Amino acid sequence: MKSVLSALLLLNLAIAPTASAEHPQPTRRFSLIVGANDGGAGRVRLRYAGSDADAVARLFVELGGISRGDQVVLLDPDRAALQRGLEEVRKRLARAPAEGSRPELFFYYSGHSDEEGLLLGGERFGYAELRHALDEMPADVRVAILDSCASGALTRRKGGVARPSFLVDASTAVKGHAFLTASSADEAAQESDRLGASFFTHHLVSGLRGAADSTGSGKVTLTEAYRYAFRETLAQTERTTGGAQHPGYEMQLVGSGDLVMTDLRATSAGLVVGDDVEGRIYVRDVAGSLVVEVRKLPAAPLELGLAPGDYTLTLEERGSLYESRIVLTEGRRTRLDRAQLREVQGEATVRRGGDDAPGVDGSAKDYEVIPFSAAVFPEIGSSRRTINHFGLHLIGGRATRLDGTQISLGFNMVDELADGAQVTSGANFAGGGLSGTQVAVGANFSGGRVGGSQVSIGANVADGELSGAQVSVGANHAGGRMEGAQVSVGANFAGGDASGSQISVGTNFAGGNLDGAQIGVGVNGTPGRVDGYQASVGGNYAGGDVVGAQLGVGANFARGDFNGLQAAVGANVVTGSFVGAQLGVGASVIGGDFRGLQTSVGASVVGERMSGLQTGVLGYARSLDGLQLSLVNVAGEVSGSQIGLVNISGGSTDFQLGLVNYADDSDAAIGVVNVSRKGRKDLELFATDVNYVNLAAKLGSRYTYGILTAGVSPGREEPGTRWSFGAGVGTRLDLGWTVDFLDLDLTAHNVHRGWNFDSSTLLNVLRMGAGFRFAERFAVVLGPTLNLNLDFYATDRSKIGLVPGLHHAGKNVDLRFWPGVFAGVQI
């Protein structure tokens, strides 16, 4: 049972006055989908809020005109996560008009709530706060659906008037809001184990998939969906222990028409049910999950919008059951007529705690109840249909149904549902599903859903969904959704979504989304999104977005956006955007934007904009807003700094520090070789009091430059000609007065004598040069210098410079400091 607000639908639609019917803007829909099983302490944890959210998310993508990139899904978020989700959607909506589209928003919530607001893991998100957030959304249409208890409390505001339904098209001019509630203010909104969903969401989704298309138009409107969900929800809850639910609505609208919610032709496959079919239809997917439930009237058209895949359709007609396997293929609509259905025997049911109640699925009177059975061999070939309460067998035991305990040395077999415990040293088999426990040395098998636990040394197999735990030395398999835990030495497999934990020495795989943890020595994988973490020695794979962490010794791969931590000894790869930290010894690669810390011993790569810190042997970003700290840094536009041995920017950059710096345009670059296409490129010929002839190349940015220089001073006496080469950095101040510019340079030179290439003499020169420009590429430069000469082995006692200055002769170093001058020309 859910905890307060059941189904709110808030709709505000306003067409911009500049848009005309002749030239309507294309519509772009966005959605925020929230499923919250945890309502906090003192509240029963829901079972199907997450799967309800997944069902609505798939529906909007397949039939509602919403792309996956425009959808945000949150499972069991806290208050802060919901706020972040709302803010993220608001930003996406704000960008839509600039891209030429008319935005619409759909918000869905399934979970706990009370009379004051949504309950998220013990935190409250008030209705007033939610309505304010939705009102502030920059969208022409805002739709919000909340499925929780006592939702009628939301409609107590004064002024609500029920009006005709309304249509969204290029010419409509409707404004206002509408609320749909799944129950009144003092009623509970209920979940159903049979449906594997809440009553209201299940019937709303069924209606939007085509069950509510009363006109056969191939489109389902808001009014059609509400009427269908109201009728079916009320009909199926009238006799439940939770009491009847009465969905309601309140609208404050100006305008007319009807809002189209889903287009059944939007999916690439579909099912058309023939006119000769009548009765209640159930459609289940390959995992056994109920996708659509609808009552088909005779001669009434019915088309269901479904994704390509394998389905089982069951028809309940006048107390009999009929079934057909259906394969829906890409690009075509499949027709099902009455002749394609074959009659099947229904599953017998027993009402717990009361009188036996026959029904269309069978009757308890068809079974022989056996309180206790003991035998050496199982009963084979008998036509008896039995319900066993306790069985003790040597070789094996068999029953049609189990409502108690079955113990044997060899094997236990139940043809239909096993409700209780099966314990054996061999194998346990429950053909129709398990509600309880199977314990075996060999293997456990359930032909349907498992609600409980399977424990074995060999293997555990659940052909349907798993709600509980599977523990084995060999392998665990759940054919449908897994909610709970799978623990094995070999491998864990879930055919659908996984909500809980998968732990193995071998491999973990979830066929849908992961909400929880996968921990394995081998490989972890899921083709859907991950809300939790994956940790393995081998590798981790997520086919969708990740909110949480991937930790691997081998490699991590996420085929979507990532929010959290990704760390690997091998490589990290994210194809989408990333917010958080990516740490790798081998390589770290992000295909989209990045905000946070990215580091690796090998290469760090960001395909789009990088905001934060990037380190590695090689760092690459298409554009940079932060710091690159690698041996080699490569980026496009740089709003920040690059520090490394080699820095390359294909656009403009703020600051570069390295031996070699290149930029198209740079404010400041400090290095030996600085090249800027739009920066400084000067050649200077000058004389100093140390060397009579010097040549220097000055390459750099707008404010700083690097210097490569060489000089020579001929000498006839020993030790002969003095020559030097050096490098340094400098900065220029443009004055525009009598003196056109002022250069401040700092260089270091190796000084040599004669043809001796061994040098222990280091000459450091700080100079200030005043520049007088006579032409665009010709200037005279002159000014003072300060010189510091260090002879580390005191081998050269010859005089350097014209002015004596200060001299200190040490044991192993000869130090000279003196002022000097220089003059030259610059071109």
C-alpha cells in the first residue's frame, strides 16, 4: 500500500502569441520519472514503485514522443536528488526554445506520501514546493502524475471547476491545470502482487498503450486514459482488503480540445486484435511481466502499442482461458484473430483463511488436500491433483501444489505453485512459481516467479521474477526482474531489472536497469542504467546512465551519462557526460562534457568541454575550463591553465607553463619555446658587455614570451674566443609614450672558452630594455643589465664584463656580480 498522494496530473498550456497555426513550432517533450519504494521509518517498503516508474518511462519513450536523452529517471531518490532532477529538467526546458522547439513537461511520481507532501526515505518534499517548482518550469505544457495514497487531499483547493477535455495542437490556446487522483482524501492507493504494479498506474499504462482508445483513432487522449483508469481501478479494488479506490479529478481550464497523451503508431511494432475476440486480455512479455490488461468488447477495434519482442497473450472468456504466443517484429503490425488462440487449463487458486472460492482460474474443490504424506518413491503417472501440507520422502516427493513443507533425500517436485519450503539433497522443482524457500545440495528450479529464497550448492533458477534471495556455489538465474540478492561463486543472471545486490566470484549480469550493487571478481554488466555501484576485478559495463560508482581492476565502461566515481587500473570509458571523478592507471576517456577530476597514468581524454582538473601523461579536451596538468596537454579553447612539458591549444588560452607551448592566441605562456599564431615573433641582434655579438629569438603570447639566445666575443689571447648559448623568459609592457615598449628579460647562459664544449660556468642575466619603434617591424632596444656569473669549479679566473662589480672566490665556486648594458635592434 502506498502512502498519500495517488495520481496528480497538473497541466498548464500556453501557446506563445508569436506562434501561428500556419507555422507551429515543433513540440519537444521532456519527462522526469520518479519511483520511491522507501518512505522512511515506520512505513512499509513498497515493492513496485520502481517498476511502475520504469513502465511509465518506457511508455513515454515508445509512444509518448519523448526521446531517452530528454528523460530523467530517479529511483529511490532523497530530497536533494529530487531537487537536482527538477533543476536539470528546468535547464533542458530553458534551452528548447532557442533550439526552435516548443517544450512540454511530464512529471510522474510513484511512492509514499502523506497529507503534506511526498515522502522520500524519511524526508518530505511538500506539495506546495512541488507545485511551485512545476509552475516555474519554462514549458508550454506541464503534466504531473503522482501515484500514492489519499491523493484526494490535493483537490481541496477552492475554485476547481470540471470542464470539457482539451486538445494540444498548433491552433489551441488552452491555459490552466488539471489534477488526476488515484483515490480520495481518505482512501489508500494499493499495489497488487498479481499485477506486479499499483492498480492505478497499471491501468493508466494499459490505457495509454491502447486499451483506452475508445474511438479507434490510434491515439489516446487525457480524457480517455483517465476514464479507463478510473473504471478499471475501481472495479479491481472494490473487494480488496484495502478498500475501493475512487480516482478523481479537478480542472481549472480555459479553452477546449483534448490533450493527446500517446500515439499508438509511434512504436515500430504493434498488435491488432481481431473483431471476433472478446473478453479480458492479458499480455505478458518474455520475462513474464504483465504489460497490458484490457477488456475487449465484441466487434470493438483494439490496437496495442508495444515494442518489438516476444509476448504471451491470454484471453479470459466465459470462465475459460485461451492463449497464444506472439512475436512482434520491427516495422510491422501483427494481427491476432480468435482462431489463433488455443484453450489452456487455468491455474487453480485457493483463498487463504476463508472458504474455498471457485473462479475462472479453477477451484479448490478440484484438489485433494493431503495434510501429511510419507513415501519412498514419488507418485508418478497419477491423475490426482493434490495440495500437500507436509511431505517426507526418501527418493523423491511430488505434489500438484504445496502449501507447507516438502523434504526428501532425492528430489522434490511441485507441478504448480509451491507455497512454503522444499528441502532436499538433490533438486527442488516448482513448476508454477515459489513463495517461500528452496534448499538443495544440487539445484533449485522455479517455473515462475520466486518470492522468497533459493539456496543450493549447484544452481538456482527462477524462470520468472525474483523477489528475495538466491544463494549458490554454482550459478543463479532469474528470468525476469530481480529484487533482493543473488550470491554465487559462479555467476548471477537477472533477465530484467535488478534492484538489490548481485555478488559473485565469476560474472554478474542484469538484463535491464540496476538499482543497487554488482560485485564480482570477473565481470559485471547491465544493458540499462545503473543507480548504485559496480565493483569487479575484471570489468564493469553499463549500457545506460550511471549514478554511483564503477570500480574495476580491468576496465569500466558506461554507455551514457555518469554522475559519481569511476576508478580502474586499466581503463575508464564514458560515452556521455560526466560529473564526479574518473581515476585510471591506463586511460580515462569521456565522450561528452566533464566536470570534476580526471586523472590517469596514461591518457586522460574529454571529447567535449572539461571543467575541473585533468592529469596524466597525455591530457586532451576539446575545450577546457580549469587546469590540465600532464606531460603533454592538448585542448581547443582554454579558459584556464595548461601546465606540462608540452602544451597545445587549438584556440585561445589564458595561461601555459612548459618547455614548449603552442596556442592560436594566448594571454600568457612561460616556456623555452612559446609559439602563438597571433602572438609575438621577434628577432633581436644586440651587443652586451659580455659578448659583443648576440642573437635572440623571442616567441610568445600577448604578455609573455620565451627566449632562445646565443652570443660570441672573439679573443686572440688564451683561453680564446668566448661564446655562449641560453634560454629564458620575458614580458613586455606596451607604453605608447616616447618609449614605445619596455621588455623585462631573465635568461640563463652556458659560457664556453675556445672550442671547449665542457662548461662549468653559468651566467644569469636580468635586463630591462627600452624600445623605440621606427617601423612596424623595426625597433632600437637598449638598457641596463644585472649579471650573476657562477663558476662552480673555479676553473675560469678570466675577467667577464666591463665593470668589476662584486667578486667572491670560494673553494669550489667563483661568484661574480656586476651591472652592465646592452643595445641592439629588434625586427
